[in-house]
Amino acid sequence: MAEDLSVLYDVMHDTATALSGRYIELGERASTPEEDEAWDAKLMALRDKRRQVDPNDRNAIIEHTRRWAAELAELER
């Protein structure tokens, strides 16, 4: 069971990393300093949230992974 949780946490971490990369890319493409700042703020909030997820909380890991994967899919359209 611990291995399963470890794999889920790794997937969550990888999803957050991919979303972070997308935020960075969008910030680099920003047409205004304010837009760039907004993407930077989202990046910092994501990093903070990722650090707050308890690596032993299966439900939280799954929920964050789903939420971040959905946002990433939306931003890649």
C-alpha cells in the first residue's frame, strides 16, 4: 500500500511540474507585465500548494492530481 501511495504522490508531483512549466511558458508569452505577474503568482501558489499536500493523504493526492491535470489540459487547448 505504501508503494501505491508513493506512485500516486510521484504522479501528482509530475503533474504539478508539468503545470508549472505551462505557467512559465505562458508568462514568457505574456503581452503585459501584469499578465506575466499573474502567471508568476499562479506558479508560486501551485508550488506552495504542492508542498502542503500530505504525502500520506491518498484522497488529497488524487484530488490535486485530478485538478491540476484538468487545468493543464485546459491550458494546452
